[in-house]
Amino acid sequence: MMIREIDASDVNRLMECIVQLSEYHNQISTNFKGSYPSRPYELTLSVFEKCLLNGTSHIAVIENNEKIVGFCKVDIAEQNGKLDYLVVLQEYRNQGFGNQLMTWAMKTFKANHISCVEVKVVDGNDAIHLYEKFGFKINAHILKYYSK
């Protein structure tokens, strides 16, 4: 399986991945089970499309027989970068695909002269270990309160 960057015409093919990511976050979230997704999936994909078209984002996918089994979205803004999404479908985890996507992301940041990269991780997500392996360190804990 190879990594390739996609363009805006492929964005809707990411639906299964973002749905499964929300389901996963609802299972593992320490404090906010059931609160994902934070916006409709179609809106998320629309934002992805706009970001690809205006050049502020890059998205790479891993495919198996034309099925997208994982993707990574990075955002580029001046000297700052954001690792916005990294997801691998459950049945394809622990095969090195997350590592491959992270390697692609870090190369993309370097090619764009990005000196500072941010990633937000849902509390309870073991993926934090992958990010730490690539040199990320906890900078802050963000606390949220939602009135009922």
C-alpha cells in the first residue's frame, strides 16, 4: 500500500474514516464520550475541500484495493503547522500505517519550512505515543466546560 496526496475531488472518499474516528473518540474519551462529531460530517468534508482548493492543507491517504484505509490532514500557515487529522481504520491498525502517515506529515512540514507543529489529541487516545515518538511533547492541557 502506498501513500498518495489527494485533491479536492477525492475528499468525499474520506467519510468512512472520519465516521470511524468519531466512533472511536466516543469510546475512548475520558470525559466527553458521546460528544463526537462536533460538527456534521458533510461540513467537515466541505472544509477539507476548501482547504485543499486554497492550498492551506494537504491530505495524504493510504489505499487498499482503491479503499481508503487511513489518511492524514496537515494545515500550513506561515511558520506554523497543524496535524489536523490522522486516522487509520480499526482493521488496518498496528501495521505501521500511522507511522507512514506521520512520516509523510513531518516531511510535508519540513518541505514547507514549518518550524512549529501542533496536534490536539482526545484525552484517553493512545495515539499520543505515536506523536511523542516523532518528538511531540505536551505543551498544555485544554479544559472544556459545557453547560447543560
